[in-house]
Amino acid sequence: MRLVLVGPPGAGKGTQAQYIASNLSIPKISTGDIFRANVSGGTDLGKLAKTYMDRGDLVPDEVTIAMVRDRLSEPDAQDGFLLDGFPRNVAQAEILRDMLKDWGQALDLVLELVVDDDEVVRRLAGRRTCSQCGRIWHVDFDDKKDDRCDACGGVLFQRDDDKEETVRHRLEVYQEQTAPLVSYYAEEGILVGVDATGPVEEVTGRAMEAISPYMG
Ligand code: ADP
Ligand code: ADP
């Protein structure tokens, strides 16, 4: 199964990606996570990406595509993958399609996580990430009173780009650059919308239902 998750920042892509990928036994490939790992590791890629991420802008396509190409070439991605946060504009989608075609592959399905703006802002404002295992939490919805990860005990942090001003800009970038992917993939006939409101497990259930007709 070759799957892409699209949706605005805060829609729950990362949260759902961990469950869907584990249910389907495919690797979860999150470009945001890979960039953040490079930023904390102080690599050249991280230094470059950071200037864009801090502003809430997209990292240039060239850099992002090269990184995804490398990751998709790894052995564990040959029989399927779940992309979270890529592609993020039509140019990336076209290059992904050509890249997969060269390898005799194609996307099976694109899931659009649908939530309204108010909910997105609520979700981003309370998002916390574990510095150790990368798990995503929410201060209110998960009732996090301490700053420790319930899964591994690691310290939770708030992402720099989840500050209110940057969030506003990221939502604009989504509308301008990423939202056109919805009609792009609808035209390709592989888009399915999933209601991403309500409890996490319910959203996962809806996503798995949407995926099941495309399996095996
Ligand atoms: P969110 O989960 O809130 O949608 P991500 O973790 O996916 O955010 O991405 C964080 C930042 O990383 C983005 O704002 C952008 O700067 C960069 N980024 C992630 N994926 C891409 C991509 N496909 N193209 C360009 N930049 C990206
Ligand atoms: P994205 O990757 O799309 O930016 P995340 O998966 O990081 O989104 O989720 C953003 C925030 O919303 C996190 O704090 C997460 O815990 C919370 N969240 C995700 N799904 C739900 C849900 N169904 N209900 C309530 N909060 C959620």
C-alpha cells in the first residue's frame, strides 16, 4: 500500500500516521520529522531547513525532493509506505508521480484529513512532542498536566513553529500551496476525504475503513 496523508497543519496527520502505518506494517515517512531530526543533529540540511521552518515557509522543493527520494529508495519502503507531509505542493506531487513511475510504482490512495480552522488552531496551540520518542500529545485532549511522555518518560516540548504568528502563516501557506493537491489527486481518482474530528481512535477507524477497499 502506497499512501499519502494530506490536511492542514494540526489536522492530525502525524497522530494518525503512527496508527495507520503500524496497522498496515508499512514505514511512516514524515518529512517534518526528518527535517526536525536534521535541525537537532545540526546537519547542513538542518541548518538550511531551519530558516524556512522557523518562518513557517516550505523548504525549497529541490532539497525536500532529494531527501524523499533517498528515503523512498531504502529497502523498507519498497513494498509500501505512508507519506505524512509530502507532497505539499503540485510540483512535489508531479515529481513524486514521475519518480514512482520510473520505479514501476504508483500511489494507491491519498487520504485528506478534513477539519475546520478553529479545531486546527486548538490542536496546534496545545500540541506537545516527546523529545525522546517523537510521540505527539495534546495538553487538553490528553490531559497532560506534567511535561513528560506517558509512553517513554521523555521530556515534552512545544514546537517553535506552533507559536500563534507562525501558525497563521502556515495556514496561509497550506491554503495557497498545499490545498490545490486535493483537486489534483481528485482528478487522478485516488483522493478520499476522511472526517478528522472526534476522538483519535474514531478517526483511525474511519481512515482504515477508507483504506480497506484498496488493500491487497
Ligand atoms: P505539520 O505537521 O504541522 O503540518 P510538519 O511537521 O509536516 O508540520 O512540517 C513542519 C515544517 O517542515 C513545515 O512548515 C515546512 O517548513 C517543513 N516541511 C515539511 N514537509 C515539507 C515539504 N514536503 N516541503 C517543504 N517543506 C516541508
Ligand atoms: P499534524 O501532523 O497534521 O500537524 P498532529 O498529529 O501533530 O497534526 O496533531 C496536532 C495536535 O492535535 C496534537 O497535539 C495532537 O495530539 C492533537 N490531535 C490529533 N488528533 C486529534 C483528535 N482526533 N482529537 C483531538 N486532538 C487531536
